Amino acid sequence: MDALQKLFEQHFHVSPSRIQPLQGQLGGSGRNIIRLSAEQQSAIGILYNVREENVAFLEFSRHFRRHGLPVPEIYAEDLNQGAYLEEDLGDTTLFEFLSKHRRGENIAPDVVEAYRKVVAVLPRFQIEAGRDLNYNVCYPRASFDRQSISWDLNYFKYYFLRLAGIPFNEQALEDDFDSLTNFLLSADGDYFLYRDFQSRNIMLRNGQPFFLDYQGGRKGALQYDIASLLYDAKADLPPELRQQLLDLYIDTLGGFVDVKREAFMHYYYAYVYVRILQALGAYGFRGFYERKAHFLQSVPYALKNLRWLLHNVKLPIALPTLMEAFNSMLASEKLQSLASEAENLKVRILSFSFHRGMPKDESGHGGGFVFDGRSLPNPGREERFKTLTGRDTPVIDYLNQQESVHQFLASVMSLVDASVSEYQRRGFKSLMVSFGCTGGQHRSVFLAEQLAKRLRGRNGVDVVVRHRELENLAVGSSAQ
């Protein structure tokens, strides 16, 4: 952090007055992303200890800006400290803009227009800027070659198929992987492959797209990046919109290279498949292996894409074992349970003691509401309630007689009800609501139970209640 502050001071000639972590370890990259600001100045700082990847991002950023492409300006860097400072492009990703302006498959015209702008810029990265890019700084490979494809396919095999418990014949699957790899490599691969061209890596500022996270870029085929965008799992674009955007992309390519639609489409869906496999490998590694549950929320959307492909696309090559694995995935009870969980909004309600610290958010979504119940009458001050909890009838009756409790709950219910409705409308899947009091035994437990009772009657809502201090008491009692 000291390195970022020093870079900020060197560039803006003022010390940052506010430092705000934006991502931490919630993302898949392992980078720490921090916003530093002072008065009218603001910048994004990156801390990451993989020097080669930092070098690639910095070199690519400067190269793209020379070509007039909308990427962040690099303000300052200290590669020895794994730190660099870049332009602050705001907080609105294309994915967030999409989420706020859709109802199911009905996507607002402004969002479609944003996607059209994004698609129109992509060939400039791939072809125009790709012609004179320094591919020597690419990390970890200079091209999407046999080794790169092998890494992705094995990532899928070991971290998704195996950990999801999907059966497969190892040698037969390897034979299919060889066939798929050979086919992919027979496409023209002399372009810049952005690698992670998806909605969370595209910022919108004043309606215009800006692009991030191309540090994994390398030489490769044109088909890969448009497949990444259109089959971005949680974006869940309707098939009709995907087709419209694909048509626009192919038409736009005509202004840069002579690409025949039939030749492009011959390879396109094979690249769609390999991109989905790469993404599933990442979800499996982060979700099943590292137990970061929020990554698994993307799995049902990836399976939805696979189901559509199996019903609507016939590849030019036979991949029988891989297709059998896909069908097994779609029939898997373990993966189906992820799908059913993903369909509902999960509201996790917790009670806790402020003396023991705030509850930890395990979902990776930031914590939600925290309500302080210490202003309410405290049953714990009366001897008759000391051994009871907020789930016991005498305590419930006592708190129900207090007007201040009813006023407090009415305010809570109004706030949470509104958030639940909006979360469901926008397709969010997790909300955390915590109630704290002095000991975490009476008021917070009562409040949590009352909210849970209210929400359990709502359609599309799964309610999970935990009483942290009561659980700790139970563990302590059993250990004695």
C-alpha cells in the first residue's frame, strides 16, 4: 500500500485522503484493486506480485492507447513492488449495467446499444492493434497454442469434471481433447486474442465502453473473444441477441480483413465450447477446490449455454466422450442443486454480539445490512430471562409488548422487503442481513427470527438463519 501511495503522490503531487479496496481476493485473478483519491483526483491502484503479467498489462495498455483504443491511461508504476497506478474509469461494468436494465430476457435498448459499441471495437484490438503488438511480453504464452489449449482442457477435466463427480473414460476424453485441439489450431490464429473479453472487464463511462484485463492476451483466432463475450455465463444473453451481435461482429470484421462468414462459422462454435470449458475449470477451481462458493453461482448459466449448444449446434468434428460428459453434467444431481439454488434469492439472516465482532460474509458479496438492536429494551437485564434466548416464548412475549420493538421491526421490514424485491428483479442471488445486540442472545435472536418468519412466505426466496453466539454457547457446553 505504501508503494501505491508514493506513486499517487508522485503523479498528482498530493497525498491520497481516501483509500478504498475495491476487490481484494474476491475476484479470480488474485490482484488487489484499490481506489486512491484526494480532492478532485482519483486513480486505481493495482498490487500484484506476478511481474510478467504486470509487464504485459502495462505494455499492452500503452500500445492500445497509441492506437486510440479506450483503455486506462497508466499514470505510474513500480514493478519491483508489484504496483502500478492507472486511470479511474468509474464503477459501472457492462455486467452491472446489464443487470440493472433487464427483466429476464427483456434487455433495455441502452444495454443492447452498449453491447453493439463493444462488439464494434473488438476488431480494432484484434486486427488493427494486433498487427504491431509486441508479443514477446505475452504471459504465460505468446499464442493460444497447443500448450495453452491443453492447460484449459485439463483445468476443466481435473477441477470441474472430477470435483463435480462426473464419470468419464480418461483415454477416450484425451482422444477427444486431441481432436478438438487439432481442429482449433487449424483456424487462422494470426490476430490478438484478448483472452478474457467479458462483461465484467468492460467499464461504461458516459455511455462509452472502456476495456480492462487484457494482460493474458496472446496471438490467436478471431472467434475466441466474441465467443467469450456472447457466452459470458452470468450475463445470460438471449440466443436472439447473441445472434444479432455475432452478425454485427462478422460484418464489422469486413472493414479490416477479408473473412468469409462460412469460413468464420466453421470454427466458431468449437471456440465457444473451449471458452465455456475454460470458464468451468475456473469455476470449479475457485468454487469446489478453494471453496469460494460465489464462483459456483455461474455454473448453472454455463450449463444452460451447454444445453443450448447441444440442442442447436453440430460441430464439424466428432467428440463423443466430451459430449457424453456434457450430458452427464446436465443430468448431475450435484450440479442440478447448484441450478436450483441459483434460481432463488438466498437471504442469510444472522444474529451476533457486537462484543465478538461483526459476522464474516462467506458469500463474497460484501455483507448486506447490519442492524443494531442495542437501543431496544434488553431482556438480559432481568433475572427471569438470563438463561433464555430470543427464541423462547417468555422473551418473545416481553419484546412483543414493547412499542419501540415494533417500530424498529417495521423499519427493518420495509428496508429489507424493498431490497429483496430489487435483488430478485435484477437477478441477484445473495443477501445478508445481520442483527447485533450486546450478548447476541435475546434481542438480536428475536429480530432475526421475526425477519425470517416474514421472508419465508415469499416466492423465490430461500432463508437461512444462524445465531452465531448461540452456536458458540452450544459448542462450549458440549466441550465441557
